[in-house]
Amino acid sequence: MSAEARLFAISDVHVRFPANRALLEALPAHPNDGLIVAGDVAERQDDLAWTLETLRARFRSLYWVPGNHELWTLPGEGGPRGEAKYARMIDVCRSLGVKTPADPVPVWEGSGRPCAIALVCGLYDYTFAPDGIAGDRTRALAWAEEAGLRCTDEDLLHPDPYPSLALRSAAMCDRAEAQLDTIPRELESVLVNHFPVHRDHAVLPRIPRFSIWCGTRRSESWVERARARVVVFGHLHIPITIWRAGVRYEEVSLGYPKQWLASRAPASFLREIWPGPPQIGADGWRSRRAG
């Protein structure tokens, strides 16, 4: 791979919206660079394939993790549910040469020092609820419903073959941790998960109780386990950079058309992940919405 290659990321491109499709088609070519696609691309296999084919024509290599939308089974779709739906989406990626959490951990060898790209498929288990009700689905849902919130996942994201989403999440975490343990000890990593890995990063000012569908407290150990220097995530639709204990956290979502500025150049929605910018000043949050 070229020593001049850079690694970029984007998530939550939601290509069922024509404006989002048009933006992806307008991205400039990056023939030497890689792109991380951190979930919530599409609910349907054909839309995922279209997106990855479009991006593959512009980037040298692609890396994908699923979001909750890829795990949905749509009403009337009659297709696979739960883990079988995830496996079907993995098949789409593999047919196009796209790396996934089901593949051996890839190593990035472009600009900057080599690093592992730690792709993991996490979910949630309602432990991002307040301490008194964390992990109790019934009480967590009631707490969210007090604010008029109910995630579509409750109807379209199925636990099959597990009896509950919490147990499916636990199995997914088991797989993620086994994957992280295969990273060569001499390498640091870029850790990629659709959901934020820290509960206090699941901040949604307009709908704060939506946090129960935003991750699992179990993932908080993954940063150290993966020796991560950068963590890439999406899901929140709030693009932001966070520095924490020397680790850079990048929320890289595009979001729905009403959430992004149509006047921006398409390339401005790509975030450079590696080597990326050096840390400047103290740890904290830095807005990426404007630009």
C-alpha cells in the first residue's frame, strides 16, 4: 500500500434517502486511500451492495461494521431475521471484497505508523440507562416512554436465535472481545463500532432518554483491550471529535438530509482517521457540525 495513503471514515449514510445517495455519488476519487463505513448504510441487501460498489469505485479499500439498521427485518420483507440477517449482510460485503467484523483483523500500512483496524459488531443491552434501572429492559423502556420515545428497533431488530436482545448483545460482545484479542501485541489500533463505547458519549441533547438504545457498558473496556488510539463510531447523528486520555473518538455520521448542510462539499463529510490530527490542548469535546 502507498505510504501516502490515508484512512477516512463515514457512517449513517442512510441511502434510502435520494439526497444521501447523490452525495455519495459526488464524492471525489481517493485511489490510494481506505474508507471505514461505520454502519447504518441500509436496511436492504441491494442498497448495501449499491453503496459499497459506489464507494469501492472511489477508494482503494473498504471496511464495514453494521449499524442497527442493517440488522432490521422490514415488514413484509419475508427475509432472514436476527443473526441470519447479519450473516446475509456479511455475504454482501465479502462478495465485494469489503472487510467486516467476521474477517481477520486487517492491518493498515499507509501514512503514519501501521495500525490494526479493529472492526467489531456490538449492540446494546439497556445498560446505558440510569444506574437504578440499567439492564432492566422493562423499566428502561418505561423510562424512555415517559419522554415519548420508542426506538423502531423494538419492532424490527430481532434477537434470533437468542431469546432476548440482551443475550444477543452478550454473544456479540463475546465475539468482539475474541476479535480484539487477536490484534498483534506490537500494534495499536483504530477501533470501529457503530455505537459509542462509553456511556457518557451517548449524549443526545434533544432526546436524552434515547441513550438506552445506544450501546452497552461492557464495551467500555474495549479501548484498552484493543490498545486503541482512535475510536470510530456513529449512530448519534451528531458529528463530533472527543479527546479522552490521549485517545481520539470520532463520531462520523452523515445522518438524515435535514441534519446536514447541502451547501457543504461532499468530501467535507469524510473524516480523516489515520494518521489524523495531533491532539491539541486538553481532553474534551470539539464540534464538527459546522464546516
